[in-house]
Amino acid sequence: MTAAASLYRKFGALSLPLDSSDPATDLASLDPARDILLDLFAAAITAELGGVWPLAVSGSALSDSSPVAQKLPSMPTPEALAEMKTGWPLLCVSRATSGQSGFSDFTLEMRQLVQRWDIDYILCPLTLGNLLRVQDVLPTVGKTFEMVIEKGGHAAYRSVQVGNSFLTANALGSGENCCNFWRCEVKDMALGPASFSSKDPKYYACGLTLETVEIVTELDGESVPLDGVTGTFGLTQSGDPSIIVRG
């Protein structure tokens, strides 16, 4: 498809037409909002827990890990965990495949996608003694997510300079390299043991459901790309503006 045939729309962080010169070799770049959420939450957890993590997990199965040992831009499944060498703790972010998500009218002229997201922070199986030492990490992670969303970002992920000060960049809002959410909020949180199948040992996790709103906006240049054309600007005999474009 040529650029001239594109929709010339922006839906959340997705912009059409796609840039064919993008060096990306896969389709992962088509959901930048998901990738930003994953990197943002990982940076926030690492920054907030990094100072106490080594002492808290000493002597446990997490002793050689960091607060986020591995990131996964999808939900964990037994098949995925069996295929990859999983590092724990594991942070997963994905758009929910079921639930209260869907398209609707934002205004009379604009459409929106109300999207649910699944966010999971998972610890590996632990003995009871080690679990009692690290279990409070899970509600702390949930509270950190909530505060990051309320603030719109985290300084460990991205900051902006204003005068002589560095402030947290709003990575969730509008702008370049942002999620471009109209709204983002935590809907619910669950803590405790979890299993990927009936045969698996019990893992320990903090699971959140987010709800975001992404809206459609128009991009400049919607009608016809003007590369390689010339234009003549003037007035008609009646005095009205005249524009003549030749390819």
C-alpha cells in the first residue's frame, strides 16, 4: 500500500501510514504503548526496590536476580515458559484478550478504544521461610504501579529538563514516544499464589488490571502526499484564492 492510500489516522500511539524505512524487522513496533508500559514499570520497580533487594532475597532462589530479571510483552503461558529460559521475577504486560474492552464513540466525530490490560509481576516458587521474607514485595509492586500511573511516569524511565531541574516525563500522555492514552487507571489488583497449570508448582504474583482509553485523531497530510509536486498560488479574476498543483 502506498502512503497516498493510507487512512492518515493516529489511534493512541499507532500512526498510519507506517514508515517503510523503519529498521524494525518484526511487527512488535506496532504497539508502542505496550512496550512503553513494560519498560516504564520495569524501570520503576528496579529503581524503588533496588536498594533493599539484595538483602531481602539473600539465601533464596532469587538471590542472583534483580527486581525485574526478565520482561515479557505478552501473558505467560506454560508453553512460553517451557520454551524460553525464564528469569525470575518476571514482568508481563499485554492487552487483555477478554473482558470489558471495545470500540465506541468518544464524541460525535471521534472513536475510542476502551482497553483492559493484564499486568503480572511473578516470583518463582519459594520455600515458606523465604516467602515470608519477600512476600511484602508483591503489594509494594502494586502500589508502585498505582503511583506511577497517577504521576504519569517515573524519573528512572524518562525525565525532562525544565530550567535547572529534571522532572518526571509524562510517558502515558500525548507526545512523541508516549503511550498517548486519554485515560489510564488501575481497575483491580490480586496478590498471592498462582499456577500456570495443575502440574506446576505454586508461583507468587501481583496481578493488576488496567483500563486505558485511546482515541482516533487525524494526521496532517491526510489528502495527498505532496512529495515531487509543484504548486502555483494566486488569485482568480474574481479575487478568490487559487491553488494549482501539478505532479
